[in-house]
Amino acid sequence: MKVLITGAAGFLGSHLCDRFLADGHTVVGLDNYVTGHRENVAHLESEKRFDFIEADISTAVERRGALSGRFDGVLHLASPASPVDYLELPIETLDVGSIGTRNALELARNDSARFFMASTSEVYGDPLQHPQTESYWGNVNPIGPRSVYDEAKRFSEALTMAYHRRFGLDTRIVRIFNTYGPRMRPRDGRVVTNFIVQALNGEPVTIYGDGTQTRSFCYVDDEIEGIYRLFMKGDHLPTNIGNPGEFDMRQLAELVLELVGSNAPIVYLPLPENDPKLRKPDITRARTMLGWEPTVSLRDGLVRTIAYFRGLLGTQRMGPRPSSGAVGSPA
């Protein structure tokens, strides 16, 4: 197959490029580096089956160069994904979830390609159902600070289903739960990177709220395998891909400090508005349809992730994040 992956220089996008290439497919990656990083795809520069285009899927994308040929699949992963990013880039987040999704869908429709939409567990908002099944409609504040991401993804799902129903487009929708691993951006504001980078730098580890809010953490290798299987043999309905193991923020912070070997203190900051208190996927659908479930424990995944960030110590990437005045939850 020949596939186009938007957001290819991002955390998940770059790993997905690797997964398709490992199975012998041809990949064209597209990214504008707003939150992606060149280092994430630098190892693919000599790969003959990989082309990269620096472009914004939210603007008109001309069919020339690497985009001139026909695609068998279009996978749309482009979007800021951490609260600090989408609070700093609210319009860009809404654009890539609306205009960007429309452009990606049109590329797929023109080529009669399979379309894959990377959605998120954020569509469930601050859930009143626990764990969250795909049939749950969510509890989202449409005008709150997190709405730029939540509603962008909810709109992306609606647009994807509209193309499926009106044009018969072969589509997939994945709802991604908290994922972590190598190639995450230091200081991206997500809870795993926050804790690891702070612990490695000997800084206080910051917990938002009282530490009792929960998340479920899926190691990147498991997440990518689930995404790949969903693209290859799933159906058009949304599918949760995440780890149902549930941990509160205090447990995560203590485990990170143990594995780093740090005595850094834990400090507590106010919980941001509309921050979900609980988050855990019901993965019955993925188990049944795809034969998939995660295999990497949180401890083992954190060991691998800490090793990656330890290798970045002393680099500019591990330095303080420039302040913009935006405040967001790290989870």
C-alpha cells in the first residue's frame, strides 16, 4: 500500500510511519512542525519508501511531487494534542480538526482511499460513565478552555461519518487514550513528560488537583499496534484504543520518582477548569474485532520512556518551556 500520514513528525505519527514501513508499505509523511519535530523522522531520511512534505493540511495542498500519485490510505493524525499546546494554539487546533480533516477526507475521496481519523478520549469530556464505551456520547463543555480540542475532534468524527454515509468512503475512527513513550516532546505539558522531565532535572514534580484524578496509560508500541490493526481490519465505527489499567496522578508521580531515582518533592497546583476526573477505556470492541489488547506494563513502559528522556539531558529540548500565559492540565 501507499499511505499518506498527516502529523508524521509528531509522537504517534512518526511511530506509525515506522509501523507501515516495517510491513513493506510506502509512506508519505506530511507535517508543518507546529508541534512535531524533525528528529522524529530523521532516521527515515535514507528510506527509499518514505517521502516527507513540510506543509499544513489545513491549507490547500496541491497534488504534486510526493502527493501526485494515488494513495491507498490517508491517515489524519495532525493536531496539537496536549492541553498547553491547544490552549496556546486554539485557532490552529480548530482549523486542523475542521479544514484539515476536510482536506484529508477529500484526498481520500479523490483516490478512493481508506480514511483513518485519529480522534481522542477527550470526546468523552469529563465522563459520567466509567469506564467509557464507544456508545457513550460524552460530557463536554462546548465553550470551556478545553473545547477547542474536544470539539475539534468531535467535529472531525462527525465529518468523517458524513463522508462515509454520503460518499460511501471507507473510514476508520480511533479514540486514543493517554499514550506515552519515546519521541514525546519534552515540556509538552502532558503528565508523563511533565513528571519525567521534572524528576530528571531535579525539579519539583507538579500534580494538578489533589492527585486522585485518574488516567489510563498506554505504551506507544501497544497503541500503534492497535491503530495499525484498526486501519487494516476494523470497521467505520469509533473504536477505543488504550490501556484499561487505571492509575491516579499520585501513583504515577511516585512511580516516576522511584524509577528515575529522584528525591524531588511533589507539589500540588489548582486543577484547571473542566479537567476530567476519571479516564479509562472499555476496550471490549478492540479485543473482539481486532484481537488486540496492550501488553506493556506501566512500569516497563516508563523505564523505556525515562531512558529516552535521559538521553536528551543537557540539550535545549529539556530546558524550560517558554511561558505564554496559558495554563492547562498536564493530562
